[in-house]
Amino acid sequence: MYVDYLGGVANFKLAYWGPGCAGKQTSLRTIFRRAPESRRGQLVTTTTLYEALEHFDFEPLPSLRLAGRRVRAHLYCKPAGPYGRCFDLALLKGVDGLILMFDARPDRMDENHERALALEYYLEEAGRALAELPAVVQYTMLDQPDAVAVEELERQLNRERWSSFCSHPGEGRGVVAPVHELLRRVIARERQRRHSRE
């Protein structure tokens, strides 16, 4: 979190993490389109020859406050493409909360696990722990005929028992609730931190 003291805004960085082609970019762009123009910034893409980061910022609710300051969320994702350490670290730098997106297709389970392990590795390298970060889980591709059952996805990929959501990003369904829940958890954690310092 960083605070814009002059503007009176508490800013939080939220990021999608998961395998390529699971719906991260589609989810982010759906939320961008649905956010009122008066409460959102521009959709920004940062690219190199091989990788990209996409993000925008928005004010979820004008009435939402933290210590009297307005709350603004900065939502990031890394679109499908080759995984690279540079952009993975850039995505995770200063992150306040994570949406862990997992693909329910059987042939993507190995990649789901690989990305989960990579996340823990990168966070540990930065002196952070996944268990200490607010997170939610968003499952996609559940409409596929051979999709892994949600119970099995939970058993394999959600051992921390984070709140989980079933979504269909291509249809725009189930993509807003995970972000709202994550933001609620991020704000609750920050309020708890402030209370413990008092």
C-alpha cells in the first residue's frame, strides 16, 4: 500500500497470478469495461519483445474509506506469453493481494502447480510469504466437458482454504466478486495492522 497524502487516497496493488490463457487478461478487461469511467484510469500495457504487463486503477466505491482516505485499487495481470523472471518479479513487486487463477482443464493441471510453486519461490526470494498475503482463488474453464471437479481443484490447489470462486471470463461471469473479496481482505488486514500499532 502507498498513500497519496495530498490527494487523500490509499492505493492498493492487486494482481492476477496463474497459467497462461486461463482468463487473467479477459477478467481484468471485463472489470475495466464495467468500472464507471469517472472512477477509473486508463488501461496501460507495458511491453518488451517477449512479455507484457497490463494494468489500470479504479475506485471501487466512493464511500469506501481507510482512515478517512478514499481507496483506489491498481489491478495488474501478465497476459499469456512466455514466463520470464523480470516481469514475474515486476508483477509481484509491492503487491498487496493476489487473485490466484487456476485453469480447470486436465492438461493444464501441471502448469497450475508450476505457477503456484513459482509464486512461492519468487515471494520467498523477496522475503515474503504467500501465507501472509491476502489472496483469493478464481477457477476458470469449468464449462469444458472434461474439466476437473471443483472439489479436486480445491484439494490440489487451495490448501490454504482461501475463498474461491467459479468464473467464466469469456462470458464476463464471476470475475468481479473475486476482486471485491480480495480488496475487502486487503483493507481488513491494513486496518488490523493499524490497530495493532495503536
